[in-house]
Amino acid sequence: MISHDQFHGTGNDFAIVDAAHYVPDRAAFAEHACATLGVDGVLFLAVEPQYTPPRAVMTLVQPDGSTAAMCGNGARCAARWVAEREGVDTVMLDTQAGTRRAEVDGDTVTVEMGEPAFDPGAVPVARDEPMVEESLAGFAVTAVNTGVPHAVAFVDDVDGVDLDADAPAVRHHDAFPEGANVTLASPDGEGGFRQRTFERGVEGETQSCGTGAVAIAVVAARLGLLDNGRSDVAVRPPGGTLRVDVSGDRALLTGPTEREDSGELERRPARRVDA
């Protein structure tokens, strides 16, 4: 058996496992954990306490067994786990999307999300120029990479969209050779945005998506949709409120985290036959 801790960031749930514990098949382990615990992924963290601030290699394995290069809410939960373990308030996270600095203040965590990329090769998107408000499957889509690719569309009311029915056509569109997360936003009436995201790898809607919140903010800035040109934006997925600061080259994501539970999982669960 393998011990784990369970955290969530605005409803985005993760099981956290110390990577010092050997797991022979991480994909099978994550599939089992997600199905058993109802989490959105498993964070394997390899802590390197000899550095100042301490570092951790973060690997997110999703419910379908795939890995994601970056996860904003996952990074915030990971940073809090490392900070509590090492007794610090600053953590460096090494992800497949690059190294990210995180600041921990109690249950509130701010993580540096890197520089968003609209370049077609960086998203990636099969276009010669950046995709900006291009009509795809009934949505005006702007493509951006905020650690992972997002197809962002602004709609009148996010709750008026049947996301499970409508998002897959965008998520699997030929324009996205590696697929894309589908993130919808609508104005919240207070200068921020409401959010819903259909996540690649989860293959469904999640209660929150940090990279999606950042994608909304940076696309809104590009399209001139931010009130009075402000740079600190509230984004509200179903699970709570996140704040995104786009004032610099590298966006900052801030929000709450919560420790939910601890327990044990099978080290060698059987892999799904359809995986």
C-alpha cells in the first residue's frame, strides 16, 4: 500500500504521493486513485530539501493515465504540501512546463505560471498565424498555451452551454494536433469572469482549472476585454474564486487550497482493460 494526502484547490481535487515511494505503473495507479477517490489526478512529488528554497519535481498523472505538463491548481496544492513538510513559505516546483515559484500564506497559494504563448508552434495549433477568435464548432476560439494548450471562447452565459456535448468537437479538432482543454468564460458583472473548463486527460468538466483561469485572463487582455485595462482579474470556476495577475510577462495565479484527507492506496492496482 502507498500513503497519500488529498488536497483540493477551488474544487480541483488531487491525491499527492511522495515520489520516494516506488509505484511500478503510475498510469494504472492514477486511474485507480481517480476512480476510487473521485480526484482529478495524482501528483507525484520528489522533494529536494537541500535547496533553498526547497524544490520538488512535480508530475501530474491524469485519470486516463496521461501526464500533463502543468496544472495551476495542482501546483498550488503541491506547493502547500511541500511547504508544510519542510516548514517554509516559498517552494520551487520543477514541472514539464518549466520551473515555477510558489508562495504559501496559510491556505492561500500564489504560483508563477510562466509566460503565456499564442505562437502556433507553442500552443500547438495547426495554423500559420495565432488563432484569435476563429470559428470552431460554433465557438469563437482563441488558442493559448498557459503550461498546457487551451481553446478559449467567450460566451454570453457559461451556464447556457452543454459543455459535455459541445466541448469534445473543439477538444479533438484537427486544429489541435495534441488536443486542447476547452475553456469558456462569460463576464461576471463585477469586472471578472465566470469559467467552465472541459479538461483534456480528465475528458470532462472539472470544478476548477488553474491553467484555464490564466488562459481566460491573458486572452481577455489580448482582446481588450479587461475593465479599464486592469491586470488583476477575478476568475470564478464552479469551485470558487481564483485571481490572476497579468501585469508582468509571467502570469500569477492565486487562490485557496484545502487539505481534505489522508489514506492508503494499492501500490499495484490492475490496469483497466480498455486503457
